[in-house]
Amino acid sequence: MSRSGLFLSFEGIDGSGKSTQARLLADRLRGAGREVVLTREPGGSAGAEEIRALVLQGDPDRWSAETELLLFTAARRDHLERTIRPALEAGKIVICDRFADSTRMYQGLSRGDLRGKVDALHDLMIGVEPDLTLLIDMDPAIGLARAKARNTAEERFEDFGQPLQERMRAGFLELAKEFAPRFHVIDGARSPEAVAESIWATVSARLP
């Protein structure tokens, strides 16, 4: 995919503050005169938002890890076609709250031993990685408490409990080593303002 824009993703366990930080970064970039598309996964396009409701709501055992993988990949493909690719080709900065690394963790590691299938589907149907991935590292107990305090309908993964979040944190840190050139780990145990400044220092050095 040819692109002149910049593709940024935020990753982390549930409750790590990545959604807040993605929004703060988007606001700061817009204030600096940049064209920004702030989006999320699953979601980010009309079709993908419909799939989001399927996978994030309901009983924890509603779907198998294999079915989740297919649903998330379908959502990501629609998101890529309708939102991400057009924005990058137009030279915009795309900030995505979660991308393929979350699937590598949730379905590839933590919900099932499906990493090979995750990567094969990604290569076949997506074929795109962010230019920079910001991983906000957070203690799983604190993150889960934050996530549950939101008290929304989209708590299916949080309902798996702290053990899943602990596996997720360890998996994300391993993923940061595997894809070291594009990952940057941010300490999320600080104030939102301090975290935002660390993110800005990292992103501003990558701006075209």
C-alpha cells in the first residue's frame, strides 16, 4: 500500500489509558496544524462498528477464539478499506486505538494458541503494520479496576478477569521485543499529563 501519511497505533491492556492518550495526541497534532484521523478497533467504519457490538458485548463464552479471529479480521479489512487506507493516501496522520497487535494477543496468545493463524490471516487480508506503535504498560490489577469502573456494555473481555490481563501484559511486552523497530513502551503508571508528554516526545520525532 502506497502511503504518504503516518500510521500510529496505541496498544495496551484494558484500562491502560490508551484511548485517552490517543485522543490527547490527536488534539495536540490538530492544534499543530496536522490533519488527523482518530479511529479505533474493532470499529472505525460502519461495517466494523457493527462487528464491534458482536465481539465486545455479551457472555464471555459467546464466541470461540477462532470465531473471534475471523470476526476481528473482517472488521479490520473493512476498516482498512474505508478509513485507514484513504486517509494515509491523502497524507493524513491516522491514530488507531488498537490494531493487529491486539488480535495477536487476545486470539493469538491469551484466548487460544492461534498466533500462526493470526499472522497468516493478517498477511493474507491486511498486510499493513503501523509506522509506530505506542504500548502503554500498566499493572493489570489497576488497569482492570479502571476498565470495570467504566461500567459499559462492552466488557466481555474484562469479564474474563485479571488472569487474562496478566497474560496480555506479558504478551504485549514480548511483542514489543519482537517488533522492536516500530514499538515504543510508555510507562502508564504516571499521571495522564506525564504519559502524554512522553508520547509527544516519541511521536514528534517521527513526524514527516
